[in-house]
Amino acid sequence: KFEERDSEQRSARQFEQNREREEEQREEEIDTANVEQNVVDDPDYNSDALESVHSSDDEGGKKHERFPEFNEKTDMRNPTLTLGLVFRDHDQFKRAVIMYSLVNGYGEIHFPRNEKLKVVAKCAKGCPWKCCVGKMYGLNNIQIKTILDEHTCGRTWANKNMKSHLLTDLYMDRIKLNPTWPVDSFLATVESEWNHSCIRMKAYMALDRTLKIIKGKYAEQYTKL
């Protein structure tokens, strides 16, 4: 009986792990599909509607608006989202918003509109926070066109943006230095450092993905010798 019960428990754990893996894969596929829409059909959308941040004069005396640009190396760890801020592309903006949600504890921030030329980020239902970016006129960059920087929600322990591929990016260097990092220890580190819960399966997937990337890079370098 004990062996049967143990077997049932293992089967239940395996089923739950497979379900979590499939759910995360579906979320990533949905994100990719939304990005490929490449449509801007909002009647209220106006790529030129933006307050000037500051301006400068060229040699002919003509004024050109100049806007702050997001610096991934210095700003990504604790992003500050402001009107007029310029991003390289929609992927960089989404990553900045996700990091903003992790740092500040707003675990319900999501992207109801996710296109190449326009992305809308919103917080939990009932919270007024909203941030919209659109393509800049004549450029490939995107820019924050609208932002309502007010939250009426509280900090959450759970964060839907804490996904395994994000953990891979955040902990790549440390996992490389400690390739035998136990899952439970890694999970405790993630939750302690970000003050958010993380499903054990996501921690395992992050470690597994990172080690495969590292081994792949070593294999590639070896073939070049």
C-alpha cells in the first residue's frame, strides 16, 4: 500500500509539473503571436501626440525635440517610466515594465495590447495605472505616449511575470559560477531577493534552460578550436 501511495504521489507531482510547463509554453507562444500582429488600429492613437521633454536649437535656429532614451545597462535593474521615454523596440519596453513590476511589487501588470507598433501595459483590475508606447514618427524606436502613474492596488506576493525565461536572464552569470545550484536553494534566493513567490517548477526550468545554454556555448566554442 505504501508503494502504491508513493507511486500515486510521484505521478501526481509529474502531472502537475507537466501542466505548469505546458501552461508557461502556451503563455510564451501567445506573447509571440501577439507581437506578430503589427497593427495600429486604435482611433485614439496619435503618434505625434506627446508633450515635449526638452528641445535644442540646430545651426539654422530650428528647434528639434529631444527625448530621454532608456539605457538598458543602467536603467533595467530599477526602471523609471516617464512620459516621452524612448525605447529601442517593444521587447525592451516590455522587459522594462516587467522589471518595474518585480521591483515595485505590482504582480498583476500585464499587456492587453502587444503589437510591434503599439504596446499597452495595465495593472490589476480596478487599478488606474496604465502605460502606452507607440512608434516614433520617421524612426524605428518606440516611445511612451501616455502614462497614468498611479496605483491603487497593493504589493502582491505572487507575480505572474516571474517566468522561467526571465529567471534565466537574471541569474545566468551566477548559475554559470554555480552550475550545481540546488533547486530549493535557488528558489529561496529568488524569493528572498525579489520578495515574490516563485513556483518550484519555474525555478527548475530556469536552471535547466540556463545550463543548456551554457553547455551549448561551450560546445560551440570547442568546435571553433
